[in-house]
Amino acid sequence: MKFPRSKLITKIVVFAFVVYAGISLISLRGRIEATADDVYHTRRAVAEQEIINAQLEHDIENHDSSEVRADLARSNLGLELPHTFEIGDVADVDDLDDD
């Protein structure tokens, strides 16, 4: 004996499964794109840190060099060689009055 309602129920179940699978795939695609974006930013940060590390390794290896010492004195202490001066950007001055 055939059950005519079973065909309808089967179709409804299959349709519900297809809808669920489609929604799951769309959600999964969004998560994959977000993860790929995170991977890109992480790789970029790693590349920037590798450049910084290479510069620091160079400074450590050449710590006795007069050039490295002069660069450190200029960057960390603000010192300059005698008879030299630093030209600054006047647009950075905060206390200019437009009166």
C-alpha cells in the first residue's frame, strides 16, 4: 500500500535540508572571508616586525660602529653633530594664532 503523504513529507524534508545547507554555506563563506582578512593582516604585521627585527639585529651586530652610535644619539637623545641643526615643519606648531 502506497502512502501519498510520504512523498509530500519527503519533498518538504529535502527542501528544508537544501535551504539549511544553503544558509550554512553562505555563513561559512562569510567566516572564510573574515579569516582570510585576518590572515592577510597578520602576515602584514609579521612582515613589518621582521623588518624591525632585521634593523635591530643590524644595530646589535654593529653596536661598536660610530655610525650606529650617531644614529642612536640622534634618534633617542635628540643630539646633533656640532654646527648642524634640524629643520622642523612649522605646520606642526600647535600654538599659532590666526589673529
